[in-house]
Amino acid sequence: MSASLSIAAVCVGTSIPLTLAALPLWILYGAVTGTIAMGCWVLAHECGHNAFHPNRRVEGVVGFVLHSALLVPYYSWARSHAVHHAHCNHLEGGETHVPPRESSPQGQATEKLKRKLNTRLFGLISLFNHLIIGWQLYLFLGATGGEDYGFPTSHFWNDAPFRNGKRALFPSSFRKYMVRSNLGLIAMMTLLIGASIHFSFARIACLYGLPYIVINIWLTSYTWLQHTDRNIPHFSNETWDWAKGALQTVDRPYGPVLNFLHHGIGSTHVCHHINSAIPHYNAWRGTVILRQRFPDLVRYDSTPIHRALWRVATACGGAVYQNPSDRAFYY
């Protein structure tokens, strides 16, 4: 369904003229098509967790094709995402949206910048860094990765200069899977270049580029809001354990349309972190059971998404400080 709707939306886009007067139509096309195609991203994400199909070969093909079509290095991402699930909200071993401590050079620089700027400007910069360029910075440089992996790390190569931490995010034995991921991206980029030559660069930039930006905005919005807020703790080696980290995930109200198109990825994410092998269509039932049996442990925030996003951008863009009472770290 997600793939069919995405193809249909792109087909509609081929009839939009490349004129300045059609700019509103292109913006609408990018927003709608990118929102629909995010469903394909979520399905490939499910393949990476071995939750899509009992046949691992079928699952691997589907995930590889969908993610390569969206310029995502499938096997490399599946590896780093597995590390994220294994070390959720872990300052040393975590893999995405890991904040700097206020005692670190990065944390001190970020806090200094935050004090110099007013709240609105800092929030806008934080939104841009996360939603517009955050995904590329993560893939190419390992931005927001845990302290143990060093900086930079890369999803495209696991040797120098991307291997300088206490432990390797991508071990040497993973090289062949990284190469496969890269070959998928090269094939997709070759297809896009060929289409640009045949039709025009402007046509392909609008048809593919605009939805690509929107998909990345949805991706980073989901992951950011799933693991970040003022009351969500992050843990160091001395206090972290797997259950404690997994339960810092938060479900939010995305509404029936987005939950339908994106397979509930933002509204059933606590259940997903408790057991990532549960398919999306069973995660709803799992979420209900978790909330019934563990009402004090399962996080849910009813704040509207746009307000939650602005709150996180303005209040959670700096470093984290240790709370003496529970020894956890908070924004």
C-alpha cells in the first residue's frame, strides 16, 4: 500500500508544470508525496528488525530495495539502529539523539551558544539542524552518536578516519554489508542521474528531491520526539540498564491519518522498544496491554506534535546535567 500510494503520487507530480506559478502545487506535492512515502521508510525499518516477514531473504530484499530507493544505506543503518535499541538513552553506548554532557567541550560550546541567543532563534537553529541537515550529518559523520564510538563515524566506510572511538560502531567484519548498502545507493543515484539527463534536472529535483526532504523531516521528527524531552533522563555507565533505557521512549498522538500512513511508528514506539520484533499491526494491541499493566512505566505525552516539537527544540537543544538525586542526566 505504501509503495503503491507513493508511486501514484509521483505519477501525479509528472503532470505539474515547471513554472514559477506552479510553485504552490510543487510544495503541496512534496508535502503529500513525502508524507505518503514515509510509510515505505517505516516498512523498511521493520525489515531491519526482522519483523516484516518470516522469510529472511524476502525481508532483506524488500528492506534493501525500499531503503535504497530512499537513499538510505540499508544494512549499515540496520546495524546502527540495532545498537540504538540495545543502548537506548545510554550516554556512552547510545547511537542516536545522544546529548552531550555539560562537562564535555561540545556541551560547553552548545550551552554557551544557547545563552547568547534568544529562545526563539535558538529553537529555529535547533529545528534546522535536526530536521533539515540532521539525517545527512548522522549518516556521513555520526552526529548525535554515543561517546564510545568517537567522532566522526560513517555509515559508508568503517576505516580511517571513521574509526577512532573506544569501540567500533561498524566492526571490520561488517565491511561486506556496508559495501552492499553503498552499491544500492549507487544504483539509485545512477537511476536518478539517468532520469535527469533524459527528462531534466529540474523535473527530477522536484519529483524526487522535494519528497526526499519531507521524508527526512518526518524521520528526524519521529526519532527526536520519541527519545527527547525535558523530563526524559539519559544514563551513564554507572546507572544505565536495558529496561530503564527502553522505557524512556515516549508515545505521542499523531492522529489517525498519520498513524495509518506511517504504521503507528510514533504512537506505539514504547512497545516497539520493549520488543522490536513485533510487527506494526500487532504493536497497537501490545501498546494497549503495556498501558493497562504498567501505567506508571509507559510514557505517553498528549501534547500536540507541533507544540512538543517546539518545546523540545527550545528546551532540549543544549547539554544535559546530572541530577544528584537519581544520578541521571537531564536537559
